[in-house]
Amino acid sequence: MFEQYRKNVIIRRIITTAAVIISAILQTYVIQVFIRPANMLSGGFTGIAILIEQITSLYGYSFSTSLGMLILNIPVAILCSRSISMRFTFYSMLQVVLASFFLKVLHFELLFDDIFLNVVFGGFLYGLSIAIALRGNASTGGTDFIALYVSNKTGRSIWEYVFAGNVVLLCIFGYMFGWLYAGYSILFQFVSTKTIAAFHHRYERVTLQITTEHAKPVIEEYVKKHHHGISCVNAIGGYSRKKMYLLHTVVSAYEVDDIVHLMREVDPHIIVNMIKTEDFFGGFYQAPLE
């Protein structure tokens, strides 16, 4: 059992490391190929770092985006590490460090001359870079730390509020450097935010309706592994006329595959029906970020 647990931990760490590296390379690619050539600004701390570089260049100074990303992220990482796990913080900061490093050493060629294509493709790929890090149980740092901290406390996704905050930043950018590029940057950020929402479902909840003849072992294994509450109702099979049990539980969408796999190991003939949950009131166990 311990050997299997150790193997699972190693596999998870490999997946997280791979996600962090891919996310950092993709983020670097978007900044060099789409954002800079189109004179746009991304959101979050990366956008602030780009804005600082542009402002300092107006006065004849050089303050690189790479350095800005590191300086802005370190204090937030230290503050959030107490509420978000050290492992999650470490891999998130690794992503930031790698992205800063790749901005210095990697150089990509332009893909489009059309600014609208830069907005759409760049926004999608930038959102995808964040989603890859999140799916790998890390982040791209900055406002991701804040968004995940608040979401883990409230159990609700707040990416729309992050988007609103980024719009304020982009309005400052528009006032200083022109509203045309600020407008394109807001559209870029909108596409990016929608992409994250499409791939990151940690705070979406679903109801599982489970039919089984072996309620006790299924419930015991489920509660032991996933810690959610579950209710059990006696039932009769309409076709077989056998005694059945109907189980109900509400879980996070990202847990469904693991839960179904666990239950099918206990009862290979189990039936699971998944229903989207619009609202939920009451106590709900939210697994911590690891």
C-alpha cells in the first residue's frame, strides 16, 4: 500500500513539473509572438511587469519584464504560502522563474501580421497556458494566487472578478499609451479568461446519483478517500425486483473521474448518474490545494 502511494506521489510530481514547463514555454511564446508585436498588455502581474518596462523605457531606463515578474510574485507567494500549500506555491513560483528565464533565452518568430488574429489566438493560448498550470496543480503566480486563495475559501470561481481587475489595469495602460491597444488588450484578456473557465472546473459542483446493491462498502471507501457527505435511501430494482440502494452526494467536478473509478472498483455493476448542480447550500468539503 505504501509503495503504491509513493508511486502515485512520484507520478503526480512528474505531471506537475511537465505542466509547469509547458505552461512557462507557452506563456513566453504568447508574450513574444502575440503580445509585444501587437503592443498589447496581458493581465495580472505579468501585465504589470510589461507595463513597468514600457513606462521606464519612456524615461530612458531598462526594467525588464522578467525581473518585474519575479519581484512582483515573490512577496505574494510568501503571503499565500501560509494558506495555500507549500508544494503548490513552490511549483507556481517555479513556473514564474522558468517563464522569466525563457523570456531571456528563447526567441520565437512572428506568426500573424493581423492584430485581430493576434488578439484571438494569443488570448486563447495565454488562457491555455494558465489552464495547463492549474490542471497540473500549480499556477502562473500573481493574481492566480489571489484568485485561488479566495476561491478555496468561498468555494466559488472568481475569474470574472480577476477579469474586472485586469480591465482597470488596461484602462490605465490605455490612458498612457492609447485606447486602441487598450481595447485590443481587453478583448485579449476576455478570450483568455473564457479559455481558463472552459478548462478549469475545480469549483464547479455536480450531484452524483448512485445505484448499487453494496451500499456499505461503497460508502466506507468513498468517505475514507474523499471526505464528502453522502446519503443512502433503500430502493427496489424496477426490472430485477432486487433490493437496491440509492446514494446521493455533491462533489467538485474535477473529482468525478476518481470517484467513479473508486466506486467501480468496489462494485463493478454500480450505476452512476451525474447531474450539474446550479446552487448548493450547506457544509461542503473543499479539498485543499496540494
